[in-house]
Amino acid sequence: MGKVARLRKLFAENPELAKTTDKHASPLFALPENEDHAFEVAELLLANGVDPPVVSEDGTTAAEHAQKQGLDAVAGLLTTPIGPRHA
């Protein structure tokens, strides 16, 4: 992930992609390592309806996962309550 323009196009065509989950959690668990890129992708995912409180198979939230990856700003974003988001 990380190609934000491509993600915007994919979500415009099929917004449900942002909300995709599986036994390993959500797209929030597959953010780029670069914090600026990760933050931008996380904002896009949130704007398209991804659920930040979703928990992975091992019981970790996306915010906790981001924190472990050193993505502090992303972890903060995922734990900040915000009103409805729009892409």
C-alpha cells in the first residue's frame, strides 16, 4: 500500500474495499513503513469507512499495531474520536 492516488481510484470504484477485513484484521494493519505515507493512507481508509477499533487475530488494535511499528502519529489518529469522515 501507499500509492494513494491508486487507492482513491479503487475506493471510488468500490468503497467497500476499505472496509475489507479477514482473520488478520483490516487494511490499517498493512500501512506503509513511512509515517507520512502511512498517515495519508490511514486518513483515506478512515474517510472510506474503515473501522479503527477492529482487532486482529492476536487481539491487537490497529492503533496498537501502528504504535509497535513506530507510527506514533498514525496511532494517535486511530485513537482520536472524530465525527463522520468523507473521502
